[in-house]
Amino acid sequence: MSKKVFVTIDGNEAVARVAYKINEVIAIYPITPSSPMAELSDTYSSNGEKNIFDSIPDIMEMQSEGGASGSVHGALQTGALTTTFTASQGLLLMIPNMYKIAGELTPTVFHVASRSLAAQGLSIFGDHSDVMSVRQTGFAMLASGLVQEAHDFALISQAASLRSRIPFLHFFDGFRTSHEVSKIELIDTDTMKAMIDEDLVAAHRARALTPDNPFIRGTSQNPDVYFQGRETVNSYYDALPHIVEEEMQKFAHLTGRHYQLFDYIGASDAERIIVLMGSGAETVHETVDYYVAKGEKIAVIKVRLYRTFSLSHFIKRLPQSVKSIAILDRTKEIGASGEPLYLDIVTGLSEENEKGTLPFKMPRIIGGRYGLSSKEFTPAMIKAVFDELSKEKPKNHFTIGIHDDVTHTSLEWDATITIEKDTVLRAVFFGLGSDGTVGANKNTIKIIGNGTDNYVQGYFVYDSNKSGSVTTSHLRFGPEPIRSSYLISHANFVACHQSVFLEKFDILKYASHGATFLLNSPFSKEMVWSKLPAKVQQTMIEKSLQFYTIDAYSVAKKTQMGRRINTVMQTCFFAISGVLERELAIEKIKESIEKTYGKKGKKIVEMNYAAIENTLENLHKVEIPKKSDSTLELQPSVKGDFDDFVAQITAKLIEGEGDALKVSQIPDDGTWPSGTTQYQKRNIAIEVPQWDPDVCIQCNKCVLVCPHAVIRSKVVNEEHFQNIPDTFHFVQAKGKTFEADEKFTIQVAVEDCTGCALCVEVCPAKNKSQTNLKAINMVAQEPLRETGAANWDYFMKLPNYDRNKLDHAKMKESQFLEPLFEFSGACPGCGETPYVKLASQLFGDRMVIANATGCSSIYGGNLPTTPWKKNDHGLGPAWSNSLFEDNAEFGLGFRLAIDKHTQNARNLLEMFQEEIGIELAQTILQSQQEDEPEIFEQRKRVAALKEKLSTLGHHEAKRLLSLSNYLVKKSVWMMGGDGWAYDIGYGGLDHTLASGKNVNILVLDTQVYSNTGGQESKATFTGAVAKFAAGGKAQLPKDIAMMAIAYENVYVARVAMGANDAQTVKAFVEAERYDGPSIIIAYSHCVAHGYDLKYGMDHQKLAVDSGLWPLFRYNPKLALEGKNPMSVDYKGPIIDVKNFMYQETRFKMVEKMNAGAAIEFLQTARSNAKNMYARYKNLEAYYGKEIQKDGAQS
Amino acid sequence: MKLDTSYMGLALKNPIIAGASPLTASVDSIKRLEDAGAAAIILHSIFEEQINHESHEIDHFLFKGSESYAEAIGYFPDMTLTNLESHTYLEEIASLKKSLSIPLIASLNGVSKGGWIEYAGKLQEAGADGLELNITYIPTDTDMDGMTVEKLYLDALQAVIDTVNIPVSIKMNAIFSSPASMAKQFSTLGAKGLVLFDRPVHVDIDLEELTARQTIHYSTSADISESLRWTAILYKKLASSLCISTGVHTNEDVLKAMMSGADAVQMASALLKNGESYITTVLEKLTQWMEEKEYISIEQMKGSISLHHTVNPAAYQRANYMRLLTEYRY
């Protein structure tokens, strides 16, 4: 056996490292939490890393998981060792091919980071809902519960699959295992070679489709043979458990790590036994060890091989002493008599009992659900389950981990129970996404994992926002392998990297008695105590904490580290936690810095070294006084005029106390109130824009581009200005639309701003005396917090301008319309949300939105708060997210239903027009509602109609009343990213375009799968580096606009707000007015492009000027009016593509990796820019000529 | 006709060096410059900011937005970046050294103490025959006195000289209170060559955008004046060799430079305007002129009209400025 090599990696990497080595073709598609396995494989491949067969695996990104499974099927059928990685809905899309692959007895392994399925809501977190949905496909299922096991089972499953010819689904818990960083022993190449039998690989290849040995597979079968055909495979499945067992033994022989189909841990005379699989089993293992040592007769059986479920192996593991068994499923099977694992075991044991072959008295069996969507599953809960097993009449079909006060399924547990060992150091860190806390902790784990004999575990929790998100790092270090698959609740080290958190969350609840508490505070060691809220002071005294403080931001600033405090806080941790000897720790940090940054330049290394030295000088221990003397209170989590729901539910979610909510408090059908972001004042910006009315030219550009709708303008008649706050400014409104007594004001929601500065960059007005100042300038947020909030409240109460008096197609005037999408959790400087907000301003009161899964569904609908809101009349966008792949179809469904309602209403109206009044009925029926004033008139008429109807008592009148709102125009929108529109949803999108129906499609085109971390899509520009295109994309992006134009009756626009905002607004208005399918493809800058997003709008302009993002509008309505439908709205390539591309990291990186390829990419992009312009101009010229001809003829 | 000369200890076949410019940023044009007769190449400058900025930029943008959201732990693949600008520059030197037969001088632009000084060592390792240090420091701090500024220059030069064995020259600027004294101090520290002078990027104001901006203007022959003056003054006073780098456009300019006491000249603007082959033209005319005037070598004319050897030393002195104006007026 060769020397043991330990590495500190996460579960995804542990699997990818094996899967890559033992496969030849890998078909991939991004889906959380499995994406990193695919990304790593692509990176290995682009780095030229070889597999054990001495070749570089081919990695192919597909358009969907359905596509990936199809390619896997094809590659398997033609004899390649093939794999894929997926989760959740992705796995569901693979089901059809899984049946085929299994039916054809084809060896392969699908590696699944198991995740919840979207039901009443989507969840990216872990449970077994997905894998349990494919248990009937014929795939064998092998479950791993630790990072080490995921690594090992990736190999064992492949070996067993090759031998058994049965495809495997190897799964491990999403996030809990896929993203947990752990120290594991690496499998070497020799072991892989020893496990993968070359003869079996050859046998697989010999079964391949080839014209050299032709045969037919995949026939269409009839009643005569299909049934028998299904039964032919039984013997293969019968043989499977034994094969897996043998492969596990072989693996144990090679590595010393032993696994069994069912692993039994606990007392040999156990009476109460829990059975489960996945990471939860490890926590039960740990809990069993703890209580067995105290004399309890309990045990756990970890299910490894779930399909084929070998009852005989299972029964062998059960001791004679068994009296009761609890079977825990991490899934919910509604309507069944129990969850899957429970049913398997109950049925099996009952059958044996019936036959009289059960070697012990039939135990009492209960089943329960736990851990859905990564819900915590702790030793305290496990104790409750064991306790339940002791009861005379234990609860069956229970839940554990929630409080079910509706159907009373839940078991109660004592949350104070902890079994954490003294030998394990437990540390919890609170940081901001942007401050480098998680990165530093990952680094710390590696330092300790790789540099000492300790075992390590790191798990990271992120909140729901993409801007200003709070991160919590849970780190464990100890001398034995760590099985604690749950968050730390009793930490002996707690660090708060942002002092404001202390005013928002109960951070110290994580600290155990006598724990060390490290605080990054701007205050001196003398002052820091007095600046703490009273509750924090009290807890510190009660728990006798050791208190350390550092002003990390000032150290970072002094050492040129900017706002990155990672190295500073990491040094503090090592200096005071005692996990390593201080000198050694410092040396290790320095080594790691050299390793990370050495190649990138000496300067960064020097800065980090300086930061370390400075840290030690500025880290202070603070003596805790005996009494609390603070009057500071914790900040309320919600502010404003909110309802009970927000007070009882939303506020709890924001406070991080959502786990305590009871079943009765949660909406039962996934319906949540909209417009709740306004109550969560996040105060995350360090600087916010401030308006200078003297310089402002009232162009409203800042209002347009603000991604979070925090800058707004109003024109208000001066009569409304009463009791004006001192710092509230307004000036005479400019422009012909406005009267002399109308005033213009701009206000900033300073508490909601993310500080992106996009508005300042886009402001065209310069201060004539100080040209570095504009009409809006970034200033410190803190001093403005109170006055800013008061001004905002005042502003919001001022009336909105009469919509009917504004020209909505004019950019400036469109920005006086109230946005019905505000304060979302999108990234600071997001390029998508300004378009989303614009649509809400223009059509919000009549919009129904189908939103494809992706960034826009996350910032649009990720709890705790929702950005879509109502206007003062109670009207606003109705929003829903179905799936990623079906959004166009989903939205088309909206249209069909609404049209049906409208038609029914019209029929009824016509039928009863005399009763209602012919004039009213006819005016309603004849109204075209082409523009907003007409729609408003129609609303008034419908109100009159409703009044009339309410006086009529008959059945049809009631029907018409319930449908009458559909007599007012509804605007159907489908929104989503390029991943949806170009790739996974293109089939449906294309079908919707072909339908001729009046729908509006908004493609928020960032040219990557932004939400899952920037994977390549068919919109990705040539020469851009993206995940899955690690070497830069060589192909051209798809011209989806041109494809849509080919239908001739589709309104098509390509827009880029930063290049031409007037054209953008026009396109939105025209698209919505067009009575047929419309598609707007909107260039959206994105954090995945790699530059400071405050320049986002400038980059949009560069993209257009380079010719890589053409601007045009194709309006079929104009053709009907005898006008040219095609309007090319840009001047073609007027700058070289390089002047756009090399401003962004995504393109520039290629040059730094492969200069030759970079030159080719530039050349390809250059000719693409030229060709696109020619194509669009030709089209414009063609239609121009046609119209002239038509004109001449008429 | 002997055109050869010696500059900072390097033997040059003629006095015309291709100065740092976009033309010395590409292998192809460097080859063309050599073919046209350039006696040495000053590679395009690599800036301290460039070396530092690039690493900061990569670090910043590759990790920006990472570790903030559960679905997107990062936004870029794990990339192996082998062609950082600073690496590329070194590779360029190494590959050029293989194909060039004339000396190759790297140009390093920086001022602070720090990691970039080590980069000088890497330039030497890569095969540079010499190093031209270009320090342009604009002291905007009203509390920073002249001595402090001078010390920055001297310290940077010292640090580079301590790091390498190849000859180091320094590109001076003309706005020191006492250029001659500075030149002496540079020379004493061990600068093998003094390049007169650096031409800072021009500043302009954009009235449309209401912003200040940098512009690049080509020099003309008229710009050679200050370099001639200080070369003439410094000739034979220092151990360092002298090189004129501003306003050298014609064969006459080369002759004037030599006669004032320069050992070599650098051409940049003239080549950008007229192309690489222009060196051939200048060399031909130079030879022609020397033949006509019966000069046998460059060496023969060096310093022949320096401060000490001119019949009119007053021409180089400030007092004459007034007379020049007077003559101009009448």
C-alpha cells in the first residue's frame, strides 16, 4: 500500500476527483449543489489532466439535464465510460433516459448531490426528495454520508456498476456533504486502476453500437414480449448486493477503509435502533456512541446500498435483542402509507415474519421524516427519536425537527442537549459575503487539516441575498474523524467580523460558557465595551466570555488591503484560539499566502504579511466589567407600517429564527405576500448617493439605472409640500410637460441602497465649479441614516404624477412612474434589475409574470422578503416561478387562461347587455385598450359594470362579476436569463413565439448562468472564460433575435440600456403594445463579467460600439402599416472588439492563459461583429425596398 | 566610416537606439528595427503599477462576489494563468534574446520601494543586456521638499543597482533644481548611463467632457534643445555615458547629439511617424554627411561642441536666453 495522502476538500471535489479519473465522456449541466463537480471536471480537462486510461476525458455541456442524460445514454451505447452530475429537478429531467439506460443494462454512475424538489416553493438545500423520485428507474442506489465516503463510493459504485451491468446513482447530501470541507484520505491512481477491471471495460465497449458489429437495440415492443423483457433483468439485480459487497471488500483490502451494505453501530444487544441513510446517519452514529457509553442499549443502521434493497443483508445486521426500530426518511411521500425506506423495511420484515423466517420477534416499527431542505438534524432530535422508541405507544409517521401544530406529527426535543466532545474545538464566524470571511476560514481549515494530525470540518451558511449577504462559518477541529453533520450551537470560539451584526442578531447564543469572543470593532479597546448593546453585555457576563477586539478595517486600510479583512481576522483566530501554537500558526498563514498569491505578484504577498504583523499589534484583550451598563437595544428587524404577517413571520425569518416557526404559521399553498422588502432596512451601503439639486439637469438617468429602485424622482405640485423635513430639497420641474407650480425632487432610500454607484457613473451633469462632482455624489451613509429615512418617508407620501399626463415611451417621463419592484437582494450594481424595474413601472398594474428559475427568480422571490409590490390602488404584478425549463410554456398558460376568462366575460356581457345597459356594455366591448389612458378608462367602466352586476341577483351576473376584471387588459410577461431562453427553455420559448399569442418575453442576457456561478450558455460571447468554458468559448454566440425575426410576426428587440436608454424604453412600450408575441433581449452586465459594476452602463455602450451587441427593433405592426419594420439602432462596429473585451476579466483571462487562442478569439469576434451588422442592415434595406415597391404599386 | 560607439558599457554598431515605444512592444517590429540598423533596443516599459495592478486586478475580480451566495460560491473557473503581463514581458526578453544580435535593454518604470524592484532581477535572469530605469514622480504634496523627491530617485536607483549586475541607466527628467548635481549623484551611485530626458505624457483638458486627460504628442527636432544643453554641460564630467532621447528625428539631430557629447541617441517619435525602416534612411544620410565633411568616425566628433570645446560656451548658459530673445525680436 502506498503512503497515505490526506487532503482537505469538499464533497463535490472528493467525488469529481474520482469520477473524472475513471470516465472518458462527461456530459454536464449546472444545477446547485452539484455544479462544482462539473466545473472541476471541466477545469481538469482544460488543464490537460489525464484519466487512468491515459486520456483526457471529453467534457460536454448540454442545454439541459435532459440533454445531458441523452448524451450520456448515447455515449454509453457507443461504449465510452460516461458519467454525469446533477441534483433535484435536473435528476427528474433525466428519468426517461435512466429507464432506458437501466433497461439496457448499461454500466454508469450518476453522482447526485441530493436536493429538495420544488413544490410549494423551490429550495436549493439538501434532502432525498430527488433521489427517491428515481428509485423505480432500475438504477442501483448507493448513499454516502461523509466527504470521505463520497470519495470512496464514487469508485466503489463505478466498479460495481461495471461488474453488475446495473447503472448506479451515487448520492450524498446536498450542501451538508457536497459543500462540507473535510480532511480525507485520497484514493491513489493505483487503487483506482485496481478497482476498475479493464476486462469489464472492454466488455462494456464490446456491447457498443458499431457498424463493425451491427445489431438493433431500442426496439418498439408489443404485448407479446414487453412484459417478459422487463423480467429478464431480475437475476442481474439479484446478484447486485453480493457484487457491491465484494467490491467493498476489495476496496477495504486496498485502502483499509471498510464498508458494508448496511453498517451497524451501537450496542451489540441494542433494543432500540434507528435506520437511515446519508449524512444524518453520521450524526446518529455519533449520538449512539455517546449514549452507548452511558449504558443505553441503542444502535443505528446506516443504509449504504438502498437499491437493490437486500432484505437478507439487512436482517443479518439486526441483533436478536431488537425491540423497536425507527426508520427515518429525508423525504416526504404524500399520500403513501409511509416514506420509501420505511415501506421497504416494514414490508420486508413483515414478509419474513409472515413466513416465520424472522430470526427474532417482530419489532415495533415506526417511520418519521427529518431534515427536509437541510433542516437541522441534531443529537438532541435523535435523542427524542430514541426516547420515542421506548414508549409504549410511540408515534408513527412522525416528523422531527419542526413544530407541527396542525396535524401534530412532530416529536418534541430538548434543544439544550449537546454531546459535543471537549477534544473538538468548535468555532463560529459571522461575516459579510464581501469581507473574505468564508475564504479565510476555508484557508484556516486547510492549514490545520494539511499541516497537523487534526481532523477538520468546515460548513458555510449564506443568507438569501446576493448583496450584503451574511455568512456564517462553522468550523470543527479534533483528533478523530468528525461525524457531526449539523451546525455548531455550542462554540468555544465565536467571531463577529462586522460589529453591526451584534445589533441585528443574537450572535452570542452560539457561545458556550467560557468561550472566546472576537469582535471586529471600529472602537478602541477602552471604548468597545460601552458600544455594545445591553443584551450582548449581559450574555458576555453570564457566559464569562473571554473578549478580544481588533479594528480590522483600520489594519486592512493601513496595509493597503482595502476592505478585505480576511487575513487580519484569520491571524486573530490563530493568535487567540490556541488551535496551533502562535508562532507556528503565523508561519503557516504566511506559507499559505505565499502559495495563494505568490504567483500573482509579490506586492499582494507583502501586503498580507504586513497585515499579519499589524494584526498582532492591534489585537487586544478586553476585561469584561462585572455589570452591564449599556442602554443600547437590538435593532428591530422590520420597520414601517407592516401587517401581522410581517410582524409574526417575516420578521422571524429576517432575525434568523425561522426554524422556530410552527406549521400553522406557514402559508399552506406557497402563496406569500408581495412587497415586503420595504420593511427590511438592511443598511448595507457604506456610501450612498446624495442629490445636488443645483447641478441636476433632471434627466432621470439615475432613476432608470438604479438596480434596487432606491433612487426615485417625483414631480409634485407645490401645494403638497407641507411640513417639509429640513434636508428635503426640490426645484422647479423642467420640461414642457410640467407646469410652473410643479416641483421636481430626487430622493434616495439610504437604508435600502447597496452603494453600487451605478447612478453616479451614469449621471451626465457636472458641477461647474468642481468637475469631480456630479448631480449625485457618493457620501457616507451612516450620518445620513436618520435624515435620509425621514426624507424617504416624506417622499413616499407625496402623490405620484398623473400617469396619463406622461409620455411613457420617453425615457425621462417613464421614470416618474412608480416602480413596483424594489429593494431586491440582487447584487450591488446588477444589470438585470433595471430592466425588470422598468417593466414594473410601465405595466406593473396589469402584469402577470412567469419567471424562469435563475437570478431573477431568486432576487424576485427568495424569502424572507419579496420585492414585487402593489400600487396605491392595490394593483400590481402577480408573479410566479414554475421551473427553469418550462417558463415560456408556463407564461403561455397564463395567456390562454386569461384569454379564456376574457372571452367568457365578453360573451356574458354581450348576452346581458340590455340588462346592463347597451352603451356601457358596448363601450367595454369595443375598447381597444391600446394605451394606458384607454386601459384606465376601461377600468372605470368595469367598475361601473361591477356595481351594476352587484344589483342583479341571477347566476350569470355572478359569473360575469367574477370574470369582469378580465375585461381590462392583462399584460403577460415571461422573464428569465439566457440559460433559460437560449438553452434549457428554448424549445418552449420557440413554441411560444410560434404561437402568435400576445405575450411578452424579457430575456435578461448576462451571457452566462449567473445564478449558479457563471457557467457558459449559448449566449456566451466568443473568447469569454466561463465555467464549463475554462479555456474561453470558441464558438459564436447564438443569434436568438435573428431566429425570432424569422417568424415575421414576432416583435423582436435587442436592447442595452447603457448604450441607448431611449431605445430601451421605446422597445418595452412597443413590445407590450404589439398584439402578438414579443421578445426583448436585454444586455445585462453581471458580476460574472469581472469588473467594477459601477461601470456597467459604460461597458454596455462598449459592447454595442464594438458591434458585439447589436441594437435594433423589429416591429411587425409597422409592416402592416406600410412602414419598415426593421430599425437598426446602432452604428455598427465603431470600436475594435478588443477595446470592449479587454476591459473585462472574463475576456482578458484568456490572454493570460493562452495568448494564441486569445488572438483567434478576437479575430472571430471581430468578424462576427461585422457580419451581424451586415445581416441586420441588409434586412433593414430589404424591407425598405419592399415597402417602396409596395408603395409604388399602390 | 566608423559609426560604432559605446553606451553604458555596451558596444553599439552605431549611435541610434530604438527607444521605448509601441514599436518595441512587438517581436515583429523589433526584428524590423534591427534589420533597419538599430544599434540596440529599449523594450517598451513595464510599469511598477502594471506589475502590482495586474496582480491586484486578478485577485480582485476573480474573487469579487465569491463566497457570498450558496448557489454561486465563485464566478470564474479555477484558472492557471501563465501569461501575466509581467511574465509575458520576461518571456518576450528571453525569446528576443535568441533571435536578436544587438543589445536588448529592458525598461522598468517605478518609484516606490517594494516587490517590483525584485522584478529587475528577473529581467536580468531573462537575459536583458541592460536596464533603463524610468522614474517619473510627480510630487503633488506641497509639504514634500526637493531633497525628499531627489532621495526617492536615488533610493530607487540604488535598490535596482543592488539587485542586478547588468548595467543600469536612468532616464532623467529635466525639472530638477540642479540637473547636473542629480546627474552626478546618479553616476556616483553607479548608473552606467544617463538618458536625457524623460518626456512625461502631456496633460490636456477636454472641454466637452469637462475632464483632464493625458495625451501623447510626438516630439519634433525642436524638442532636442534641453537635451543638447545638459549633454554639453555634463560631457566628460561623469563616469556615466550619456544618451539623448528627446527630439532626435534626423541625421542632423544625431550629429548634434554626438557633438554635444552624447554617446548614443534614442529615437521613438520619429520611428512611430516614419516606420522602422526610417533608421536606415537616417544612417545613410548620417554617413553621407560625414563623408562630405570628411569625418572618419563618430568617436571623432563626440563632445566636439560640448560646453568645454565649443567656441561659444555661453550658448549653453542661461544668460544667453535673453539675448536669444532679443535677437529674435529684431
